[in-house]
Amino acid sequence: MIRYKGVEFNDVDIDRVRAIATDEAKRTGKPQRLTCGRGLLCMVNDKGFAWWVVKAPYQGKATFQIGSLCSVTITDAHQASLAMQKLAKSGSDPRDYLAPKTP
């Protein structure tokens, strides 16, 4: 479920919500924040570029970028969000979840 300006949308409506948020970003000149639940946000700028952000406070930094809407599905973004929040709560750097794994 995605929430934008008090209205809830289904996950499949992400492109429609993105278009609405892009128009608002153009009007205000500020990136728009879509709330996706459990600390996951989707930010949309005035050019229509969208990226996933997770709230996971760690050493003074409050949010971390997961990836673009084009390259990361909402399901994968939710999984990354939960894992990154768990790392932050345990005192580990949440970015370690996104770091490439070496064999």
C-alpha cells in the first residue's frame, strides 16, 4: 500500500502515483515523498525520477537510498528496508546490506 497526501493506492498503481507526485514536484519545486509503510519511502522529483529511501537512523544519518524505482521492485525495496532497519538497530551500518557480496 502506498500513501500520498492522505490517499492510499495499491502497489500496482505506483506509476499513476508517480505521475501525480511528479506534477506536484513541478508545481512546488520540491521532491515529493510517497509513504510505503514500515519506514520505506519513494521520493519523486520534478523530472519524474523516483527512488526508494529507507528510514534507518544510524550514526546521525536518518535515511539511506536503496535504489531507483526502475531497478528495484516494491517487494525488494520492502525486504531491503526491513533488513537495513534491523542492521541499524543492531549497531551495524545499514549500507552493508546493499554492498556487493564477495565470494
